Amino acid sequence: MLPPDTARLRFREMLPADIDAMAGLLGDPELMQFYPAPKTRDQAAAWIEWNQRNYAEHGYGLWIIETHDGEFVGDCGLTWQPVNAVKKLEVGYHVGTQRQGQGFASEAAAACRDFAREHVGARELVAIIHPDNRASERVAEKIGMHRVEDHQPANGSRRIVLSMAL
């Protein structure tokens, strides 16, 4: 099951054949500036495999988002993440730098929020964001989230957590 198409986007599961697009996306230093480092091609392949395991286990994960004519935009979806030692459902999104600032992340994240409400059964949805990533924070706010806490992952980096009830 996938989120329904939006006005400009459609969702589909990631496949091994998406390695070039995902390696380009996750390997982009500008896009990944708020991560410890851009991902290598092997790490992008592991990302695809992780999402395929999520589809098998949960029925959802991060999906490829593309325009209705098939142009790759990025990924967006739902995964379970530890937040201060508690597993929470997160909406995550990455939009290629050439497509940023056009509302695609907000459009996709809103569709994933609605999918979570209708199909997942979680009581809360979160976004875990680097404190300097204001653009990502704005996406979370646009879909109805508000800042609730800070998160200190084991690697020592700091993240903010935005949340909303489902």
C-alpha cells in the first residue's frame, strides 16, 4: 500500500534499480550538509535494502517520490526511529537540490501524514531534524507539527524533535 498520488507527485517502493538516483540524492554534499557525511554508493544501496525490509515488516518505509511523468524528486515516507530511547514513527523526506523550494517536501510529507493516520495506527508522528536545518523544520511545521524536545543520539549530535498527534 502506498500514499495516494498528490497534485504533483506519486509514490512507489524503492528498488535496487534506483541505486543511481538514490546514490546521487544521498551523496549530494549540499543535500546532506546536516548529516555526518554524504552517503557512499554502498550506503545508498544499504538505504534501499533497509527500506525494502521496512516494506516487508511494516508495509511502509521511505518511498521514491516522482512527478506524474516519472521524474525523480527524492524520497519520503514513514520509519520507526528511536527518540530518547522510545520508538516513534517518523516522517522523513529528502528532495533533490534542483527541486527544493517548490513545496514538494511539504506535499509529500502531508500525504505520508495522512497515510499514517489512515493505515498505521500510531498515536504520534515525529520529525527528527538537525537544529540548523530550518527548511526541514518548516516542512514539519507546515504539516502541523510543533517542536517538543531535543534528541541526543548515541553519536553525540543534537537534533530537535517536532511532533503531532495522529
